[in-house]
Amino acid sequence: MQATRAPFFTPVLIGGCIIMMLGFGVRASFGVFQIPVADEFGWPRAEFSLAIAIQNLAWGVGQPIFGAIAERFGDRRAILLGALTYALGLVLSAFAVTPGAHQLLEILVGFGIAGTGFGVILAVVGRAASDENRSLTLGVATAAGSAGQVVGPPMAELLLGLYDWQTVFIIFAALIIAAMAALPMMRVPPPAAPAVPGRGMAFALRRALRDPSFGLIFIGFFSCGYQLGFITAHFPAFVTELCGPIDPSGMLASLGVTTTSALGAVAIAVIGLTNIAGTITAGWAGRRMSKKHLLAGIYAARTVAAAAFILAPITPGSVMAFSVVMGALWLATVPLTSGLVAQIWGLRYMGTLYGIVFFSHQLGSFIGVWLGGALYDLHGTYTLVWWVGVGVGLLSALVHLPVADRPRDLPAAA
């Protein structure tokens, strides 16, 4: 008798995609607020950049915390807590009038993103998927975040043409709450208790933290966060100020993109659009090829793309070409990194272990966003920040090569 093939599109996957899409759509739009907020209050660029940087760092700190909450108290409770924290942070930020208030409140937003983002959602989706489908399923869930990135920045740009930025923040808070309509779909049996007494979360953490491969993956994820954080927060402003003029008779103008500010928002959307295909492809490839070698290749390709972009003249054409290439590589690292963690250390504590690895990603995001604003205010250019990104990208390509990707078996009970 032929075995029944496990379904791919489960309610858990669909619900996870909805939450990721709305949550990441809002998160990806923060770079669009960079100039409006700074202009209203007359702040240096570094002030709002630091707020976004703190948001990214809080996201990284919160990720293993929310992973542990999900594993201890239930996935859906963790996701709901994350959504409420996310919405509260956005609403309070709408009434903040000082840099310090924005920077403090972005801690709430960052923790909210952690509760509704990769660490919790991918752990649930991964547990609900079959072994055969897991890598591709993680790719599809990650790509849903990219789908949000396609619509988030242009939606923010459109809403800012109709309302002030404070009102747009409140609208986005309502969207985060609306995403919880998908929460009932996120129902999956909790992970099984450890078969051997004493082999719980503390044991799993000690075992992973002592493993050199865990450290290499942790280090390697740093550059991903640096590059994504810097580009998400600063690329719209970078394009607005440095890109050459848009041809009024060209294709971009015919699509309604007539200003460099609109081009900056569209560039982030294009990155998200091409990343849908790139992330799903990475998930598909991850079940057929070595995940560590795929990761090394992705980081190497990013390094080449960033170096070529900054060396060439900044034109609308180069902006769009870079957005397409970088988008294909954008979040392709996430299903491979999360899949590698599950492959080596298992599914039981995947949320917590991946959350720790993800902290490195968000530490990189913090530095990329903050350094972008600080060096811009100091030198009036982002060039040095780009070259730092090239260097850390090359480092990430190299450190994945020695990762020992065989599954770690539990030692026999004493």
C-alpha cells in the first residue's frame, strides 16, 4: 500500500504566513520614516537611526526569550503577547517627541517583532511540517515576510502622502492586531518532552553553546543582520539623496516612480519581491544540498553584489539592478540557518536555539543601522558603511565552511 503523502499547505503554514507578512510589512517600512521624522523635529540622522538600531537589538534580545515562552507556555500565547507588545510600541511611538522617547519605545517594538517573527513562527511551522517538506516549508514562511516587505514601504510612502507619520504608526498598530485573526490556525501539538530525564532545555543549551559549529553559525549570521539592517533603514534615504535623476520618459516614470524618494521605497519593495523567489528557492535547495555550502555561497554573492554596486555610479538602473540581486539573496539565509539548527540539534528546542543564533543577526542589524546614521552625520556619506558590510559578508562566507552539519545524537544516559 502506498504511503499517504503529507500535505504541504497546512493551516499552520497559512496562518504563519499571514502573521509574518503583516508583521514584516510594518517592520520593513521604518526606513521610509527616516527623513519625515528627522525633518519634523530637526534631529540629526543618527537620532532616528539609533531608535531603529535599538529596535533591531531588542528584537534580537527578545527572540530567545519569546522562543522560551512559546516552548514553556504555548506558541499562540507567545505570538499574542508579541502582537500586543508590537502594537503598544507603535502607538506610544506616535506620541513621542524626543529622540530618547523614540529610542526607549523602540524596545517595545523590537520585542513585539520577536514575538511575531522568525523564532516563534518558524519553530511552529517546522514542527508542523514533515521531514520531507520542512526545508521548503521554512522557505515559504520566510518568503511571506518578504511579501510584506513588497507592500509595506510603498504603503507607508502612500499613507505619508495622506496623513502625518504619527497617524501612520497608529494605522500600522491596527494592522498588527488584525493579524491575530490568523492565530487560531497556529495549532500544533507541543514538542515532546525529553525522553531522558535531565535532558531538557538547560542541557540542550549547554550542549549547543559548547559546540564550535554553533559558534560559527552564530558569527556567520552577524553579517546578514548588518547588511539587512543597514539597507532597510538607510537605503531609501541613500537613494533619495545620491541617485541620479529619473528619466521622465522612461519605464520607471511610466510606472508612477517620478522622484528619488519614491524610488527608494520601491527599491525596498523590489528587494522583498525578488526575495520571495530567492527564499523559496533556498528552502527547496536546502533539502537537496548542503545547507552550510549554500549559506557560504549566498554570503559570497552578497559580498560581490555590494562591492559592485558601490563602485559603480548610483543611477536608477543600478539601484533597481542591485535591488533585484540583493533581494534574491536577502532572507535566503533564514530557512537555511534555521534548518541547519534543526538538522544539527533537533526540533525540541529549535525556537530557543535559533533565537540565540538570531541574536547575532540582530546585533549586526543594530550596528549596521546605528553606524549608518553615525557615519553619515560625521562624513555626509554612507560609503564606509557599505565597505564594512562587504568585509563582514566575506567573513560569513568563510566561517560556514568548517561547520560540522551532522546531527548531534544525545549521549547515552549514565
